[in-house]
Amino acid sequence: MFEEIKELIEVLQKLPSIGYKTAEKITFFLISDESDLFKEIINAISNLKNNIIECSNCYSITMRTINPCNICISKERENKICVVSNIKDVIHIEETNSYFGKYHVLKGLINPIENITPEKLTIEKLLKRIEAEKITEVIFALPTTLEGETTINYISKKIKKINDSIILTKLGIGLPAGSELDYADKITIINAIKERKKIT
């Protein structure tokens, strides 16, 4: 096999959910494709790497020329923070056009088995934001898993020590146990936000 072909197959396998067969299929498709798709892919990846960066405030994504992101700096947004585990959840919620507060991406969930401790997440930054931005409500949009609940309990206790008047809620009906926003449709997410439950 040509080294160039082998190299691309190996690189593609580093992507999530891409095994050898899928990587091989993509590689040979690109070789035989006579359109400009190859150039389009290269251009799109280049634009992504050159223009998209992590927001310095909420850890979502933003343009390199706008940091903090538009949501963080917007004066129209409510003084609420929706806490999510990853960037994709921000996009899923924004697409519903039903939430008008701010966000905070934890970049994971507390999981001692995998050595993911609170210090490895963006929890301290969240706590500082709650004080600095005069947040009135923190909404937890985390998976209903053991790791998700552990993270919610840990952060909730920290927030209550700072200010016990802040409303703490988590997504309500519509999301079955163990589910993530990734697998929920827009209506389900909208209902989960509307029917959010207060954490006592």
C-alpha cells in the first residue's frame, strides 16, 4: 500500500467512531472523487483551526476576533448560567431558541475512576463568574448519570457556600435517566428547560 494512503487511513482512525474500514472507505472515496470535495474539506478544516477558538470566559467556542464570545458579552442575555459538560450541548440548547441566559462549559464531569477530579474541570472559573456577573440562577444541563449527579451535587454545595440565595435548578421532564442532550430532539430539550426542577 502507498505510504500516503496508509498515513491518511491511520490519521482518520484517530477521529471518534472511525474504525479501519470506515477510514479506508473515506480514503479511497477521496482518491477517486473528481469533484472539489477534497479541497473543500481542507479549506473547511483550515478555516476552523484558524478562526475558531475557546472562549476565555465560558469555555464554549468563539471567533478568534471575538473573545469572550458574543453570548458572554451580550447585554441582552439574562443573568442565568446554564452549566453543560461540553460545547456540543451549548449548540443543541441554542438551536431551540428557548433559553436566553449564558453558558458555562465544564469540559467534562467529575469521575474519580477516570481520575477526573474537580480541579481538572472549570468549576473554579464558574464560581468566580457567579459572583462577578451577579448570576441569579444556575441551571444544570448535565447527563442524568452517576457522574452527572455527582458533579451537580459538588457544584451546588460550592455555590450555596458563596450565596445561598442563588436559584439552583436542573433539567426536568423529557430526558430519561442516563441520557444526554446529544440524543434529545428540540421539543424534548425545550420541555426539559421549561420544566426544570429546583435543587434544594
